[in-house]
Amino acid sequence: MTKRNIVVSEATGAYIEDQPVEIVERKGIGHPDSLCDGIAEAISQAYTHWCETNLGGPLHHNFDKVQLVAGESSPRFGGGDVIKPIRIQIAGRGTPEYNGTKVPMDTIAIQAAKDYVRRTMKYLDPDKHMVIDCFAGRGSSELISQVVQVTANDTSFGVSHWPRSGLEEAVYQTCNYITSTLRDKFPVGEDVKVMGCRIGNDITLTVALPFIASRIADAADYEEAKRAAQEAIQIFAEKITPDRNVKVMVNTADQAKRGDYYLTVTGTSAEMGDDGEVGRGNRASGLITPMRSTSLEAPCGKNPVSHVGKVYNALALDTCRAIINRVPEVKEVTMQILSQIGHPIDQPLVCNAQVRTKSGVLSEETRAAVTAVIDEHLANIADVRAKIRAGEITLF
Amino acid sequence: MTKRNIVVSEATGAYIEDQPVEIVERKGIGHPDSLCDGIAEAISQAYTHWCETNLGGPLHHNFDKVQLVAGESSPRFGGGDVIKPIRIQIAGRGTPEYNGTKVPMDTIAIQAAKDYVRRTMKYLDPDKHMVIDCFAGRGSSELISQVVQVTANDTSFGVSHWPRSGLEEAVYQTCNYITSTLRDKFPVGEDVKVMGCRIGNDITLTVALPFIASRIADAADYEEAKRAAQEAIQIFAEKITPDRNVKVMVNTADQAKRGDYYLTVTGTSAEMGDDGEVGRGNRASGLITPMRSTSLEAPCGKNPVSHVGKVYNALALDTCRAIINRVPEVKEVTMQILSQIGHPIDQPLVCNAQVRTKSGVLSEETRAAVTAVIDEHLANIADVRAKIRAGEITLF
Amino acid sequence: MTKRNIVVSEATGAYIEDQPVEIVERKGIGHPDSLCDGIAEAISQAYTHWCETNLGGPLHHNFDKVQLVAGESSPRFGGGDVIKPIRIQIAGRGTPEYNGTKVPMDTIAIQAAKDYVRRTMKYLDPDKHMVIDCFAGRGSSELISQVVQVTANDTSFGVSHWPRSGLEEAVYQTCNYITSTLRDKFPVGEDVKVMGCRIGNDITLTVALPFIASRIADAADYEEAKRAAQEAIQIFAEKITPDRNVKVMVNTADQAKRGDYYLTVTGTSAEMGDDGEVGRGNRASGLITPMRSTSLEAPCGKNPVSHVGKVYNALALDTCRAIINRVPEVKEVTMQILSQIGHPIDQPLVCNAQVRTKSGVLSEETRAAVTAVIDEHLANIADVRAKIRAGEITLF
Amino acid sequence: MTKRNIVVSEATGAYIEDQPVEIVERKGIGHPDSLCDGIAEAISQAYTHWCETNLGGPLHHNFDKVQLVAGESSPRFGGGDVIKPIRIQIAGRGTPEYNGTKVPMDTIAIQAAKDYVRRTMKYLDPDKHMVIDCFAGRGSSELISQVVQVTANDTSFGVSHWPRSGLEEAVYQTCNYITSTLRDKFPVGEDVKVMGCRIGNDITLTVALPFIASRIADAADYEEAKRAAQEAIQIFAEKITPDRNVKVMVNTADQAKRGDYYLTVTGTSAEMGDDGEVGRGNRASGLITPMRSTSLEAPCGKNPVSHVGKVYNALALDTCRAIINRVPEVKEVTMQILSQIGHPIDQPLVCNAQVRTKSGVLSEETRAAVTAVIDEHLANIADVRAKIRAGEITLF
């Protein structure tokens, strides 16, 4: 019998909504760290796709090291230039050759990075504003799809919880609202940062919102655009958190007297002074939640078949969601999965779930139901892999 | 009166030692991620030292983006070469010029990186095995020592807890023991990884330990050295955790039949196949603790005066230690500090301490005593800055 | 009176057409060295244009160091990929800032390089097949247009001769014919090399001609295309050199039995295995003429106002042409101009012309006429500068 | 019978010593271009040595593309820093693997470059003042020592003449005197440039001579050192050219009033503002001689076995010297050798020698004697290869 080592226990701390203070952050898709995450994952997907198409299966790889070196720009009301391009330095490991077929690894990586920037960023042009170079080297050349039973070759954690707290939901949704809907209506870019803080019943959302210099005529224009954007965000945030008092503040670091505004040429601070790296921004949950049990794993760019850390983080989230959907008695679940080197990855060293029930008591029946969902998800771990490869699971 | 916003509450979850499962990891000083952390912090210290000596005070900087691109090597029993050097790409922001004086920023950064490697690594030679390049650019040129009241210009967290759990202590001490004492006696390098797992009363320490190829004659020699090292580590670990059952396992991924051993030319997997970045390894506590409240902040390389994330993480740890020392009733404390943009950094948005007392009850007296320690540490935040600059606080 | 130091003497060696052996080469515009030359000069022109438009005059610069690191490709009949992009490393000196205005030097340089490749190369895509990076640094910031009297700050030569010999004309015209007219009709790229050798009355033109893999179905198709191209080139070359026996040979290094053909994905060997640098290919005359007096100066990328080497090479060619046009008695002229540090550049240390007359004797009248043309050209040296800036003088 | 295609004809132009004007230049070993030449050749030698030691013979390679990107420095009387290191970018082609043995190509290249700088430059420290990186890629992996009959795979020239003219000798010897003997006595570096100009019987040697900032106390000290150095050079130059009037001028671009001196931290202008490339400085003769028949070939870094251009240039010089030594009637000889693609390299397309005899007439006997020397040198072409590999032939 397969040994899953599932441990389900009762959550013992205060419920997140009952804690006096809560702190949550999300870096938008245009933040330098998020750009690195997105590029790394886009490379992993493109590389896997190429290998499947041309070699019949994915190859081992880990493109989880991407460094963004900030450029230099001269934004001013009505215009400005990128003086020095943003430099993207792709590192990591892949396979340059398999069974005599050369894999255009560098070309795939660079084009995937450019394509990602093109479909994500409205004003940042990868050919004009960026120099993208690839330093990725040779790794293992195992064709990983042919391995029936993938074995953990590292000790890694996967961690998740579900559902999001009210503050987490507010931060997550508000940030994505800005970089999608709001961006269509206002001259703003994607390097948004939403910092949420709840003290008791009062939520403050502090938003950093980059305006596009060429589309703002002057200081008055800027102030008006900022005011209107703040209003729109306030309305949106109130809808997301009807039960709490919420206050939205935009670009609080502006100092009009000194001429300091959050003005950019391309919509991201990567154009001047803000470097980035993979795994330094949002967790796999899309949030930074210092008061939660969190994995430090940087899943983006890692191979979606055998990398335990990546698969377990995605699996933990997927399983937590399933528990909430299928075991109505569970109010909140937090899960840690730890790999066991040398064992199949569906047989972790331990899979630990802390369950908070609606009744406040963890019955044997509920414990069994939760265990069953976990066991099923471990058995069907291939489903999670497939979702990652299809880009159906967001990882940052 | 200064508004510190200190909130002291009772810890409500299960005590860490009573939880059924615990997972802790430490990456040794020679791990690619740790090398990046160490180099970044060494650059910040050397840069600050140069500025203090030549300009009368530190300059704004953030050298917290360092990327390590793995080299290529050919280790074999008795020898081997570094085929392709390890590439260190320093990024981040500094000040190339101040009041007409040119700051040799790139030279300082590269030399600091080399010096750090030289004093940390026994077999890795920065001039022979590495190419170290600096892409750091221009940032703000404010002379930050002259700013009397440093203001938070970002929303950042600092998080810490104290004391370490038994497992945490075991992982931390064992890892450091290997890279100091053990390294003098055995042909091993510094890219050690100690993964600790406690299930109930049973602790397993899984150790990855790189052997030095030139000093191991053959497979038999390797197996004997590994056995002896494992024995020494086992003895050490048992001393650290007398109250638990502890089992040490070394290089479990070895496959003698396939000739797979953890053999290196330089003592780090950075020589072949393992890339690294700042902030991807240990937290400021020196550990990776997925089951604890954790900051994602990467403190290494950031400026020790005004960078809120760096200062708050160090401050949180320092304060937690002081609480344990000075308030005997407190058994364990966890603290989060959140900055408030535009306010002095000794006035955080909230400073949140969860206290677990020996009696199980948080009395008003204890609450007041804890609050007093926190208030004092916030008031004397300059002390923490000085300790960081002197390298007295380890950050990874 | 302005001291021009003009020395006109009689040419004493054998006339080039009477020498028994003659060797001449031209590297086509797609050769890695020529690409570097073209990119360097395009950057100089774009940079000068930007400065004139935005600052009122050109700034000092020398972008005459461009390195091309070959990529890796996998051409095969019917297709193939660029595996690893071609890397262009722009170096040289420019001015990042002038009177408080930031000059987007890196962006100008990279875009100029891309634009140049786009308008020169039919199959090579700078965004898909190349990584173009700029390492150019700070040089002098003098606004050189405001300098009325430009002074030589270096000892440099300019050398030229006119007219071209019959072989030189054949090599020059044939090479350009291939990369323009022939390229429209045949699936060939621009990395053409024409090596001409004349022994007595017999000329051999050895042509290296890159075929485009995706447009050649198989070996038979290749052989047919090569045959037809060779025929077209033969016909063209015969027209150019009606007085000599000429034989064209194409891709003589092909070895059909071993499957060795000159097949490329992009039309240049830069895609695999052939690196390049500025100044390593054609001279300012567009030719490599080892049996002629030749300047080693690499004019491409240098500033067209004050760089003596660049200006003198263009001036020498311009003056030689004018002498031939205006002094009918002169059959051939070779000229060297040497700058004198610290003196205005219209006052060289020596301007040396060796004249071969139709009559075989250099009369005082002819000497005076030649001297007058030279004197006039030195006086109007600004005309040559303007022609260079307008791209009217080809330099490689 | 082997077909050597040797053509010996009478030199027809004016003898170099009788020409009215002569211009010659030499860039010293510390000039940025010379540094690139020296590094490239050192890499070729080290790589060949490694392959011979470990693989039994040399491998194909061409490391003839090295780019030096100038650093930034702040020299001042009594001291100064290197602000930004000099960047050396090694390109070219080599073989990363042969018969399963990995060749540490990058490591060899970087160490050879450092070793070369260390043994050539007195003040420039490759570990402190330079970043040396290798971008060299994969080329052909043929083991070239096993090829009995090396075949030309390219059309290349070799050109040389002997003896040097009086001016050439003066420039060559003076430059080397400065970077050896004079450097031991004066605080000067190796980035010397000697420009020689002869008009009639008057020779001017214009010398650029970098002084070492840390060893010059002030302007007066500089002026005194410069005066003394100029005097020493004058004395030396007069000894070399007893038959001509010679005048030495040092650092004529200095402008004491503006504080402009040729002051450096490291002895080379590569530390600030002067970039370099292989093949942009001295020819294989060690000189730049625009009035001579000259090869543009950059021999440094090319493989010494099969690269026609390199071997032919060295062979031409070696043969010219031998002709002068062994055929007393010959006063001066100039030689061009042109390869024939697909033919053994001892069978050139043409080997062309222009001979100037003491009697003024080229007798059949002399012609035969010259032909015999040439034929012998072509037959023993392996000797030249061995001399190159041993570093016995200087190439720049």
C-alpha cells in the first residue's frame, strides 16, 4: 500500500479574521520581481512545449533564476525617454541537446521572455526598452515524461491555505482590477503594489500606482488622474469587503512641492532604479502573507514534472480548495507537504493539514473526509502537473 | 508623544514544541543562495565603510540583487577542473558620485565580493573559479547619515520570534558546526544543506555534504569519509537535542552503483548546475521555517540606515531576544513590525507581539513589561543599525 | 598663411596594371566584420543626428569598437533554427549628459544597430536572432560643433588612391552586385566574400556565397542554385573587366560527399562560428588591398568632426578622386595625410601625394594643379565632414 | 612535384630610404589594442599547450576576437582609484570537448589572459582592475596535429618585408626600450605610443608616455620626470639612428595650464576611455607602416597550425629575414603569399617576392637563390608553426 503519511490535526491558533492585526501585500504583474517570476514561468512553459512538440516529452529544466537590472529613464510630464534599457539576465539549467537533436534553448528562452512582456505590459516594449540575454547552462538531460514514477531528488516544502481572508481577498482582487480594468481607462502601468493592513475592523489599502508620463500633461492633470483612480479603486475595494471599513490611499509618497510624482515612461519602476529577481515577490498564492505559514519556494521557472517544491505548492493550494469545496464542515485549512528524498513524489515524508471547523471541533468523520481528499490529490498528482503546464495555475 | 502603535496579545495557537510535525531547513554558507546573500551584505558593508571614511557618512544604496550563474566542472576522485567559471552578476543601486567625489562603486563591490569568498570558502578561489561583474546602477545620492529622522519610504515588514525551537536549534547549530569545526577535519566544502523534520519526538536531520574531489582517492575513501562525517555529526546533534530522538543521514541521494556521489572541485554546487540569488535561501533568522510567521524580505545588501525591511527584521529579532531575557514570564514571543510610509521609522504603523507565557496567561504586568522592552528598542533603533553595519547581526 | 605641408612627388614603382600579380578582397555587407563596421557607423550617425536635433550640435564620441560573438544555428535543407543568438557588444565612448540634458546613448546605439541590420539584411532579424548590448562609456563631453578650429589630438594617417585597378573594380562591383541584384533573384544572403587574384592577364574571382537553408529543398536544388548563381556572376564580372580573362568560382570549399555546403539560416556565418570586429574587414576604400599603401585606421563609428583618422581617410579618397577628375594628365594618384598633434586638422604634418602621369613625367604644371586641388580640399575639410555625417561616403 | 607558384620579380619603386616622406608607428605592449593582441595570442598558446599535454595534440581554435572595454579611473598626483574595472570580453572559437574529455576552455582562456597581464604590466592587476569574461563558443573539433597535410580552408594573405628601414628600426626599438629599460627607472607604464615621421633626413619621434599617478607628487615632479624621460629616450634614439637627425617629443598633448597631463593609475589608458580590439594595432611586423605593402590579417589568437593568415604572415617575415641573411646581393625584399582554398598550405596560389638588389639588377642567379630560400621555407612550413607555438615569433 502506498504510504502517504497524511496527518490531519485541529488548527489551534486564533482564526485569522479574529486576530487584531493582519498584514498582506501583492506586487502587480509589472513589478520588477513579478516580471522576473512571469518571465521565468513563461520560459518553462515555452521550453516544455517545444520539447513535447519536437522530442515527444518534456526535458528536465529549472529556469527559476532571472535577474532584472533596472534601466535608466527620464520621465517628464508629456514624455521622456528610456536612457538605458532594462537588462534581463536569464539563468538556470536546461538541456541543449537530446538524442542528437539540438534544442534552441537560448532562443526559446529569449523569445518566451519577449512574448510574455508583450502580452503583459501595455507600454513596455521588449525590443525597444529591454536587453534580454540568456546565460542558462547545461543541466540533466533526462526526458522526464518517460519516467513513470517521479522520485523526489530534493527536500522541499509545499505550503498553502484556503480560503483567503477578507483582507487577502481585497488585496488580491484590487491589485488585479487595477492592472486589468483600470488600466484600460486610466493612463497607468502595471507596476502596482497594494499593501493591505487591517487593524480590528479597519482596512487600509496603500496603493502604489505608476502613471504614464507621455499621457499626463502636467501636475494638475496628474493630480486629477490620481484622484479619479483612487475613487475608482475605493469603490471597487468596498464591494470586495462589504463587512469591513476600507480606505484606499494612492501614491502617498508623492511630494508635489518637490516635484516628486510616480511618473514612468513604461509603466514600471524597472525602467529606473528598481531591480528584480524570481521568487522575491508574491508567493504561489499571489500574495505576501507574513502572518501565515508560507513556503519560500520560488516555483516560477521550475520544471512542472519533477520539481517537488513547485508541484507541492500547487498541489497544496489545489487540495486546500478541494477540501473547502467538498467538506462543508471545514471553515479553513492550512497544509504543508514535505518531500522525502529518494521516494516517489506522491509519497511525501509528511503531509500535514491543520483544519479549522465551523463547529470548532474536528470530528473523526471530518478528519476522514479531509484525509480522503488529500489522498486522492496525492494519487492524482499528475493532474496538478498538467494544470501547471497549461498555465491554468497561477504561481505568483 | 511618539506614537509607536504597539499591540501585545496572547499567542493562541499550539506551542511549537507541542505541534505534531515540524519542518526546518538551513542552507550552509557555501550554498549558491547563501553565497549571494553573503556577497550582497559584504558589498553593503564595504560600500558603507568607504563612504563613511571618505565622505563622512553612508550613502543610500541597495545591493540586494546578486545573481550566481553556475559554472561547469569535472570533479573525479583525486581531482578535476572548473571548466567554466561561476558567474556573479551584482545588480542593485548605489551612488557613483557625491559632491564631486567619485565613488569607486564597481571596484568596491567586486573586491568586497572576492574578499567575502576568500574568507568564507576554503577551496573556492574567486580569482580562479569565478567571474564577478557589477551591473549596479545609479540610485539616490542622499547622504543618509545626515538625515536625523529617517522616514519610511516603503511599506515593509519585519518579523521574528524567539527562542528557536529544539529542532530549529539543532538544524542551525549542526549546519554551522559542519562548515566550521567539521570542515577542518574532513575534506568537505561549505555548500551544506541541513533539512530537519520532527514527527512527534523523532527528529531526522538530512544533510547534504559536498566532498572535495581532489582529497578523496576513490569510492572506498569516499564511503569511509562519509561514514565518519555522519558519525561526527550524529554525536554533535545528539548533544544539541538531548530530549528528542535524533537521526542524522548524509548524502542520501548518492547512488554508488551509478557512480553518483556528492563530489565537487570547490566545495559548492555552484561550480556545476546550481544557480543562486539573494533572498532565496535562509531568512534573517538563519533558517527556513515554513510553519512560522516569516518575512519574505531579503535583508542582505540593503542599506542599514533607512531600509525599513532590513532594519525591522533585525530589530524584531533583537527585541524578541531582549523580551525573553528581560521578562522571565515569557516563554516565546513572535513579533511583526509594519512600516508606515512617510512616518519616521521608529513610529511603525503597527508593532504586533504575540506572547506565550509560562503560566499560560498574559497578565497586564507582563504585557506592560513586554511593551516597555519594545518601546525602548524602537526608540533606540539606531543601535540596531550600528550592529548591522558592524556585521554583528547575521542576516542569513 | 596656413601651412599645409603638401608634398607632391612622382610615383616610382611599377603601375599596378603592369605588376605580374595582384590580390584584392572584399567582404560583403553581411560578413561579421562588415556588420560590425556598419553597425558602428550607423551608431555614430544616429548619435550625431540626435545631438544635433536635441542639443544643437554633435558631441564627441567614438563608437568604433563593436564585437560580434557568433551564435549557434542548425541549418538543414528546408529549414533550421538559430539555437543561440548572435551577440553584439557595442563599446566605445560617448557622452551620457550635456548641459543637464541626458542623452539616451545606450538606447540610441542599440536601436541604430537594429535599424541598420533591418535595412541591410534580408533574413537576419535583429530582434529574433541577435542580442545587442551596449557597454559604451563616458568620454569627453565637448560639444564639437562649437569648436571653430578643430585641433588634432592624435597622430593618425589617412591613405587613399584612385582610380581602382581593373581587379579592384571587378572585386568591388561583383561583391555589391551579389548583395543587391543577385539577392533579389536567388536564395542567398549577404555574407559574401569575393577574393580576386590576377596573375598576368588572368583573373580568378573566388566567391563565398551563403545560401538560405529554408529556401533550398535538397542537395540537388542547392547545386542547381549554385550553378545558376555562378553563371550570373560570371556574366556580370565579364562585363566589368572586358580586357582580362576572368573566371568566377563559387563555394569551392563545398564537399558534397561529406554534406558540407554553405548553408545558413540567416544569410551570415555570424549565426555559427564566425565572430567579427570593427576595422577587421574592408578598408575605407571598400577593399582589402595588401599590395597598396593602406591605412589601418578603422574609420567606422568614429566621430566625423574631430577624429583625424576618419576624416583624413575620407578626405584622401575624396581628394584623389578630384585630382583624377580635374587634372587629366594624372593617371593614378596615391595620397597619405599625417596629422600633427596640437595643430588644426587642415594643417597636417605632411600631405604626401605620389602621382603617376599619363606621359610618365611629372611636370611643374601638373604638380601645381595637383597641389591646388589638395590645398582646396584641406581648406574645405568641412565638406568631407558633412558628407560623412550624411552617410554619402561609404567607409567599408 | 609540389607546385609552389613562386614568382620573384624586381622591386620597381623608390627605395624606402630614398623616399621623401616616411611614416611609422608602434603601439607599446600596454596600449589597449596591444593588450588585446597579447591576450589573444596568450590564450592560443595556453590552449594549445593544454591540448598537447592532455590530448596529445592541438585542437582547432581561433581566439582572435578580444574586446577591451575601457574602465573609469580617477588619477591625481599622488594617487587615484580605478572606479570601474576594465572589461575584457574574449570571443572566438574553440573546442569544449574532444573524445569525451572536457576541455576547460573558458578557464584556460581567462587564466591565460590574467597571466599575460601579470607578466606584461607592472601596475595593472588583472584581479583588481579588470573583469575578464569569456564568450568563446564551439568551433570545429578536429584534432589538427593529426592532419598530416593541412589544407587551406580560406583565402588569406601573408605579407612582410625585410630589413626594417632606419625609421622603422628607430620606432620599434625606442618603443620597446621604453617599456623595458626605461620602465625600471621611471614611474611610467606600458601604454606607450611612438609615432615616427621622417621628412628628408629629419626624423621626429612623437612619444605618448603614461606616468603613474601614485608615484608623481605634483606638477613640478611630473614635468621633471617627463624632461628626464625625454632626455633618456633622445639619447637612445640617437644611438639607433646615427645617420639621421632625430628629435624626440614626449606627451605633446599636455596642457599644464588646464591641468592636462598623461597621468594614469595603472599605466594604460584602458583604465579610462580607450577601448581596444585584436588586430587594430601593430601588424605582425610590430609596426604600423602605411607606406608599405601590409597584411590586414590579425594573426594573434589564431591557431598556429592551420590558420593560413597567421602562418603565412610569420612565414613571410621568416623567409624575408632568411633571404637577407643568405643572399648577400639582396638589399631589401618584400613578399606576399596567397593561399589557395582546398590546397595544402605549402602550395600557395602565389608566392610573390619583390627583390631590390645592391647592384640594382636582379640576376638569374640571385633570382634562383631567392627562389631556393622561399621553396625551402615553404617545404619546412612546420618550423614556423613550431616557432609560433613556442612564442618565439612576436606577432604584434
